[in-house]
Amino acid sequence: MLTLTPDERRALRAQAHPLKPVVMIAQNGLTAAVLKEIELALKSHELIKVRVFDADREQRDAWLAETCETLGAAPVQRIGNILVLYRPNPELHVPAEPVKPVRKSAAKTPAAKPVPTRSAPAKPVANRRGVARNSTKPRARPTR
């Protein structure tokens, strides 16, 4: 059985909070088929919730311990009829290869077009707002 530190357990409980139960244990109890489903769910999700129906507290605790022993998982939490299990999957945590930085050189890049800029201010237009204040003609005020 995998053991967790209190900090790891706290972080996993926080991650498990929004999850929905993916496996249900019902009237037949913890069978080989249920263990197989829990195994598949742990492989694909790492952190799962299991819902237990029709069992008392001692039976739920026994099933949680048996599942963790059989599958090598860690019990994260048991609240009521919900069991939370965790088993890390190394295939899901494959580190990505480091990306080499690409160096740009002036010889390889094509010459870019110059960006058009205004070299002189726009000509003032009479009877319009926003006319340049340094224009030589006096502004005509619009009549109402």
C-alpha cells in the first residue's frame, strides 16, 4: 500500500473535491470485476472516487483497505459512502523534451517592408473638430 504525507493528502483531497464517483460498489460487494474497474480507472485518472451502496462503516473500511492493498493505491479520504483512492501513473507524467531556442540571424530573415509613418502633420480641415491648433487659418465656429 502506498503511503502519503499529510500535505500530499490535503492536496489530493482538494483535487478530488469536484470529481464524480467513477466506480460503484453495490449489493455484490467488492468482486474481481469491481477491482478490475478500479484498476482501469486508476490507470487513466490516478485519483478517483468510489461510491459504496448498502454497506456499514466497518465493511466500507475493510473494502477500502483491501482495495488499497490489492492495487497498491493510497487511501486519500473516506467520507460516508465515498472512498477516494490515489495511485500515481508514471506514464502520465512523462517529462517533455526541452525545446532548443531558435536563433534568428539577419541573413536568414527577408527584408521587412518599412512601416509607413507620418512625416508631416495632417492638413487642417475647416469647420471640423480636431483641427490642428497651429493652423494659419482661424477656425470658423459652426452655427446652430
